[in-house]
Amino acid sequence: MPPSRPGREGRFARRSQLRAMEADGLVHREVFAEVPPRVEYSLTPLGQSLAPVIDALKAWGEGFKAQLAS
């Protein structure tokens, strides 16, 4: 079996996930009329409201990783 090309699939997955987050109102997508085309994403206020949840998950993960190491 030939090796997979993670670059192409990874880009597609990221694009798909970003589009889903845009549809959910978590990120704002801005397209610039340039060559080559450029797209920037930023968090909306709803997306920013998830920061405490993400920080809590990060703290839990770091604690769990430390537990596994000991």
C-alpha cells in the first residue's frame, strides 16, 4: 500500500472543520481579493466565550499527562 499524503487530506479536514465552525458562528472568515488568494479566520465573541472551557480542558490534560508520567 503506498504511503498516504497527509498534507492534502489534512488541508481538506481543516477547511471542513473551519467551515463548520463558521456555520456555527464560532469563527469569522474573511476572504481577500489577492493573488494568490488569502483567507483569514478570527474568533467571534461566541468563539471567544469558549476560552474558559478550552483552558479547563488543557489543565485537565496536563494533569492527566503528569499522572501517566509518574
